[in-house]
Amino acid sequence: MGTVVDAAPAVVAEVTENMLGGKKVTVVFVLGGPGSGKGTQCANIVEHFGFTHLSAGDLLRAEIKSGSENGTMIENMIKEGKIVPSEVTIKLLQEAMIKSENDKFLIDGFPRNEENRAAFENVTKISPAFVLFFDCSEEDMEKRLLGRNQGRVDDNIETIKKRFKTFVDSTLPVIEHYNSKDKVKKIDAAKPIPEVFEDVKAIFAPYSLKAE
């Protein structure tokens, strides 16, 4: 019988039985509030560690642009103010992983809620190697977002507050779930970008592009 070893989780999530035709992959979920700097750091991780960056939002937009039947359905749902079902987003992520020649993926801004998370694991049979969580105070994120939208402070503050609330209500429970499994790597995202990347590099060191 297998013994339970209470040690740090293995660096690479070995996946054999999954919905990618048995392709073994390493998946890292990248989560953080609006303005936490996820996009900037994802670009750095892609460049330095050879991961492929998948954004759920970008994949949905690309599918709509493609004019496919699926894209039309997604567009109609969004127009009607309906939430695109998890299964649709997961199928797009799955297809992108199968098509890619890479086996290391950053999934950015997904899962947004517990239903997304459960559906992803149930459908793909993939559990993330870890969750990279960019932790930043609401005050700092607000300053950054307002800095991006100079001249429209009053227009945006309400929208920004709504986005924060959605993040706290929906996404934090996902982070708490993975934290209970020792799978969350928390980054202090309030620091300057180069310092944040130093912390990111330390976490991703085991995935460095091997010279030998």
C-alpha cells in the first residue's frame, strides 16, 4: 500500500491519464487581482523558462474572430450577458495544449471560480503543479489601474471596485482550495517589477531551460 509522505509536492505534476491524448504536461495557474502585474510576469516566464502562455480570455476572443460555429455561440452568449460555460473555455484550453509542441503551460486568469476549477480537473484530469498567486493590496492595485487610466479616474473607480469584489468573492476561494493542498506559491506583487521577477525566478528555477 502507498504511504502518505507529508513533504513538499513534487515539482513536476506527472500526468499520464488525461484528456490530451496521454501527453504529459506541467500546468501552472496564474492568479492575482486586477493590476497585480500578472501579464508582465507571464511574459518574463515565457521568455526565461520556455512556458507557453494561455489566456482563457484571449482564446475565447480568438474563437469568436475565427467565425466558427463555436465562436458564434460564444459571441451570442456574451452578447446576451450569459457566462460562457466552463466546459467551453476548458475545451479551448485543452485544444491549445494538444496543438502546442510545448509541455509546460501558464494558464492565466483561470480558473476564475470554484466551478471553473472543479470542471477543469474533472474534464482534463489535470491538476496544476502549483498556483502562482500575485498578492497585492487593493490600494496598490487601485493606484496602478488608475495610473493606466489617467484622466478618467471617476469613470473607472467604480468598475475597478467591482473587479476587486469579483476577485475576492470568486477567485480567492480557488486560491484557498489549492493553499490547503500546499500548492500555492505566493508572490509579493507590490514590489517593483524587477524584484517581483527575482521572486518568480526562484520559484521557476526547477523549470529552467536545461543547457545539458
